[in-house]
Amino acid sequence: MRTTSAKLRQTIMRLSLFLTRLAVIGCLVFAALGKPQDPSAAPRSAQPDLRKVRTADWTAEPIREINLDGLKKILQRDGKDTRPLLVNFWATWCDPCREEFPDLVKLDNDYKDKGLNFVAISLDDISDIKSVVPKFLTEMKATMPVVLLNVNDPEPAIKVVDATWDGQLPATFLYDKDGKVVFRHFGRINADELRAAINRQVGGKP
């Protein structure tokens, strides 16, 4: 009788231990399922590819600074380059410049493979070359070449571009393959008028 009681007590203890362990395992599983997942622990395939989200990141490659000689070089061009050249002078602090910029981005996207060379020349302060300017360009998804003109006296630069220009921004100039100005506009552009002028230089619509 005593032997039977001892075996019964052992059986009860083992069952109690088994149930205790089962309860502990259940709690751990519940805690794991209920715990918010750490985004950093997600598989790599689930993480967004930022290169596909943004078309251009201007913080990755610094905007080039040019002086008066650099501006002359852009306008004089390479004799071997027969592409028409579109030059737009702008600044982030210029409201009409900001308003027309989406039109310029679209024109660049439409014509960059059609033989148009486009350079956007910022007249922002040199202190903004690594902050305000690249931030704006990234927001605009701009991909055209951009330089920042840094001169102490803007008057010589204005005269180099066009003697009739008073420095008003934005200012847009289209040069033909020989370097002659075939279109100029001071103030916000009319996208259709500029597009028509470009078409005459590249031959046909995009």
C-alpha cells in the first residue's frame, strides 16, 4: 500500500512539473507573438530601396561652384558640341524661379535625350550650396546639371550673358549650335513658348 502511494505521489509531481513547464512555454509564446516587431529586424527584402524612391539626391554629389571665368566657359562652349544650349539663371529665394522650376524639370526630362544641353545656374549665396540648394533640387526631382555662380560683383557676369539683361530673375536663354541666342525670357517662362523654341533647334517635338 505504501509503495502504491509513493508511486502515486511521484506521478502527481511529474504531472505537476509537466503542466508548470507547459504553462511557462505558453507564456513565452504569447509574449513573443504579442511583442511589436522591430523594423530593423525585418528581412532586407522588406526594406524600401531609397534609390527607387528618389530620382536624384543632390546631397550625394556636391554642386559645383563657378566664378566669372567658369560662366564664360559654359557660354563659350566646346566647339565639338553642336547641341543647342539652354541656360536658366535662378535662386531658391526667388518665388517666380521656384514656381517655374517644375516646368524646367519636365523640359529637361523631355529633351535631354533629344540633343538639348541644359545648365541651371543658381545665384544663391555660397553658404547655401550644401543645404538649401540641394534640398530644393531633391524636392523638385531635378537631374539637369546645376552650378552655383559665386561672384562679388554680379554686373560683369550679367554683361557677359546679355547686355540687355538687368539681372532680373529668373532669366532663360536658349543658344543654337553656333552659340547664338535664339530665345531669351526674363521672368517666369511660358513653357509652351520655350518648348516651341527648343523644337526648332532639335528638330521636331519630343
